[in-house]
Amino acid sequence: MKSTERHKLKENEFASSVSRARSVIDTRRGDISRIVIVGMVIAAVIGGYSVWRQSRHAKASAAMAAGLAIYEAPVMAAPAAPAPGSPMPVQQAGTYATEQAKFEAALPRLLEAANQYPNTDAGIVARYYAASALASLGRYPEAEQRFQEVVDKAGSGIYARTGKLGVADAQVAQGKFDNAITIYREMSADSSSAVPLDGVLMELGRTYLRAGRKDEAARTFSRIVDEFPQSAYVADAKRELAEARKG
């Protein structure tokens, strides 16, 4: 076969292949269009969700930060009463006259962030500090509830553990010693916990003491002295141990 004939044959084969491909595309144009459209929609949804999620986390962080700024604001006593005829003193911006005033101001902002963004990290942090503010204000039943919500939402994160401590602390304040002891004992047995064991044992020992269970309190304080000789709690543990050993 001559080269010119072979060249024409290849051209005919190529033209035939193009024609078949075009025919397939024309036949399946609707299916292909739908596949392309679906792919575009999926990509748009994924992209839109990512943007929405980033925006939501940014808003949650801003809301939490606004409440936390108040929670951590300095407390400065109001200026003394002015001399007669002088203008009344004004509280310095960004400060509060009392701890109570500060926590009362922070609480609604923290709860707003927690409730508006309940499952975000920032929302969980806001809920934790709202619970802490409630405890500082002496509203222990509410504090216990909010701390428990932190535990429920935080999964295996650090705030799940600190939330448990908050629950127990609020229970102690309400005289629910047995419930609190159960939590402290569970946490003291958790070798994977990021919460310092000596601190948990200190709270456990004090709760035993308040519940009148002096022998158990003494054993717990002894653990701190023996197992954590460099702990910042050792001096307190020795003092509490002496108290527990009194008749």
C-alpha cells in the first residue's frame, strides 16, 4: 500500500472516530449536561458550606471574646465621693467597681454566645465561663446545669474535664457531697486526663472532710504528700491532713 493511501486511511479512521465521539456526545448530551450540573452544584455546596462554617466560627469567636473581655476585666473601686460642687466621678472605662458587677455584666454576653453558637468551640468556651460566672455569683444550681451542658457538648476535649470539675464544685456548694465525691473519684482514676491529679485529689480530700468522712479525707491528703512531694498543694494537704486526723 502506498504511503499516500495509508495516510488517507488514517485520516478516514480519525474522522470516523471524531464522528462517533460527536455522535455519542450528541446522543448523551442531556446526561452529560446533568452530570456537569450536578458536579457544579456539589462543588458550590461544598464551597458554600466551607465559607459559611468559617464565617460562623469567626462570629462565634468574636461573640465569645466580647463576653470574656468583660469576665476578665479589672475590678477598680469607684472613686471617692467628690467635694461639694464637683462633678460625680466616673468609673474608668473597661473596669468594674465589684466582682459581682463584672460577672453580672459578662453573664448575658457569654450566654448569648453559648446559645447562638452552641456546638462550636467558641460557644462551648463561652458556656463554660458563663457557668463560672454563675458560680461566682452564688447561683449554684444554674452553674451546675451550665457546667453539665459543657460536659455534654465538649466530647473528649479539655472542657469536658474542666466542666466535670465545675459540676462537682457546684454540687459541693449545694451540699451534694456524695455526688461530687463520685465525680472526683472517677477523675482521679482517669490516667489519661489532662487535669492535674494532685488538684483533683485536693478537691476530693476537702469534700470528704466537709462530708465528715475524715478517714477517707486523711488517706487522700496523704496521697498528695507522698505521691506529689513537689506539688503546689503539699502545704495545704499537710494542713488539711492534720485537721482530718483530729479526733
